[in-house]
Amino acid sequence: MSPAREPRTAGERWTREELQRLRAGRFSAPAVARFLLASQRRAAEVRADRPALAAQARAASVAGALAWLVLGTRGPAAVRRARFTGPAWWALVAVMLDWHLGMLETADGEPRPLGPADALTLARAWLVPVAAAGPTPAVVLIGAGTDVVDGLVARAGAPTRAGRDLEGLVDAAFLAAVLRGALRAGTLPRAVVGLEAGRQAAGLAYAVGSYFGRAAPPDGALLGAARALTTARVTALVLAAGGRRRSGTTLLAASSLAALGALARSVARITAARAGRAPRAGRR
């Protein structure tokens, strides 16, 4: 596994120091409380230092809330089904956005406002309750489409730490919601949903463990092991949502197994490379 990259910005240094304090406290209740309090203070400092960005975040949060107010009662059926869970979920998203404004900076620490890529990521986050209530082909395609486009937009400009480190959480939440919705609707069998959910849970556990256990971003090779099969996965979910249960099931099972195989090969390569760098016993 590649060594942890040294933090390059003040925000990254603050994050690493606080995560190290959390680890030193063994994730006890007092340590978690101190971590959350420090995070709240840090968020307040960023809002004070960057009022224009804070105003952007408030506007985005209000826009999402208004969208739920209107579309939750008068919008498409897929949205109306989530009219109760949607606003609660969006409130959580708004809090997370507010607490992570400091990550709206480039890898070199240059401040950035919320941009088009961030708007697309927030739109995908807004759709999570809709996908959980019952994914339609349109919902799956919109979620997948915003994922592709926001990546292209971000790479065309100056990618931010928020896009680099947090977008994956939105992707994971959206996929989990689609799987839950498919299971509830009976468009995918429980065994295949469990297989794909297990694959996703393994990746998420690794990412969370990397951030909180090592205070470092996860290894890109491991996270990228399953991305090559995203097109097959999305196609399978669209087929299932469109009523083609057998085709969707077969393709999703195959892509999940292939992704797990790719992940295992990546782990083996990284482990072998790490063992090769380690000094042998008795050598000086």
C-alpha cells in the first residue's frame, strides 16, 4: 500500500491532527465529542473567513429544501414517494456541506467556490431518497450521468479536496439507495443485492478505516479496482428498474463478482509491493 501522503494545506493538516487525537482517544465518547466540537469550531472559522462561500452553501441548501417542498407534493411519482424522508435527508446533507466548506480548495490550498461539479454532486445527493423509495430507469440514469459529468467538469478545471475525498460517499449513498429500492420493489433478488451491497460495504469500510484509522486518504488503486465495471453495473440497474429482472440480475451478479476479483488482485499487488519494500529479517 502506498505510504500516506503528507498534508499540503492547512485544512489537511488540521484534519490529520484531529483524526490522530481521535485515534489517541481510542474513539471513546469524550474523544468523539471533542472531535465533533473541534469540527464545529473549524466550520465556524471557515464561514467567517469565506463569507461568499458560506452564502453559496446556504443558497444551495435552501434550493434543495424548496425543491423538496414543491416536488415532494407536485412532482413525479418517484419523488412524491420520498416526500417524508427526502427533507430529513437533505437537512443532513446541508449540515455535512456546512461542516466541510474548508475542503473547497485545491490540492495546493487555493480556495475555490462551489462550482458546477459540486452542483451536480449535490443533485445526486438530493436524489438518494428518491432512489431508495423506488428507482426508475430515469433516476438511475440521472444519478449515473451526474457522476460522469461532474468528474469531467472537475478535471477540466481545478479539482477540490471535497470532490476528491467526499464525492465517493455520495456515490456510495446513491448506489445503496438504488439497491434498497430495487429490493423493496422486487426488481432484483436478495442474493444479488447482498452481493453488490457487500462489495460496496467492503470498499466503504476500507475508505472509512483509511481516513479514521490511518488519518490518510484511501489508496487510489484499491478504490479504482471496481470503477472499470461501473458501466456494466449501471446498465444492470437500469435493466432491473425497467422490468428486465433476469437480465439485470445476471449482469449485476457478473459485474459484482468481477469487481470483487479486481479488488482482490489489487490487494495482492499492493501487498506484494509492500512486502518487497519491507526490509528482510537480518538485513541491515
